[in-house]
Amino acid sequence: MPVIYVSHQVDDVIRLADDLAFIRDGGIISHGPLADIFGDAGFQLTLGRAGRGTLLEAEVSGVAGGIATLDFGGGQLLSADERLRPGQKIRIRLLAKDVAVALHRPKDLSILNILPCRIEEIDKNFYQHVDLALAVEMKAGAKTLIHAEITQRSATQLKLKKGMSIYALIKALAIISPAL
């Protein structure tokens, strides 16, 4: 049964909604599947710097040694969340500020989640930072976009350019699921 739920609490919306209508000044700006709207640039701006990021649909494919493997459209992530069980469908929220980048795959690092990707977009924002849209390539030519925010200084030092292959280092992720 469809339900209309109005909220300014992003985590509630992520937990409860499958589809989203993004409304501003009394008009619908965009509507559609939650993950698509969450990735929309206009919606990201409303979240502010602290809330910008990525929403992924995933399934827990296994748990071993206290670490869960989370399969999403672009690959796998790992989580130490002990509430997760194999077969469970979840949503993962990655904040842009929790995604760092590297030109080469790092070694000897405590970060569990390192994904090869390609820079799809580079935008300077108002906070002396750079917003990156990183494409994680999937099978059959599809892609998943992950958002990262780094300083303009880092972007300049790394000489980042659209189309470059780099690595996304995901420092933290939030598991959001109706069952948790």
C-alpha cells in the first residue's frame, strides 16, 4: 500500500522510502527511485556539505571473522557491523567526506574498502573543496557513482583530471536497513 511520508530527516527517508519526490518551494524538482534521486546534484546540494554522499542498494553475501561482505552493483564492500546476516538486503550510505582518493592502490592500510574507479566529474564547491563523482565500473558497461569530497589542494597536488583511473578509499560507511 503506498504511503506519503513527509520528512526532512534523510536517514528516515533512506530507511523507509523506495521512491522519492524531491520538493522545493512547493514544486516537485524530481521524483523516482530513491537511489537515483539521492544521487541527483540538486538533491545533494540540499544536504549541505556534511550530508552529501552516495546511497547504495546491497545484499550481504557472507559473514566471516566478524566481517560482512556487502555486494552492490559495482562490487563489494566490507563491514564489521555484527547485526548483518547473509541474504539480508540493506542500504549503504557513504558520506562524501568519508571517501579519500589515491592514484595507486595503497598497501599496508587499515581501510578495508578500496575500489578502483574513474573520475566522472570534478566540481569546485564553495568550501575550498572539490566534489568528485567517481564511476565504479560494473559488468556489461554499467556504472555506480560514488561521491567524494577532497580539498582543492589535494586535487591540485594529485593533478586529478576527468577520466583518470584512481582508487576510492572508503573510510566509513553507514548501514541503513528497516530490519536493523
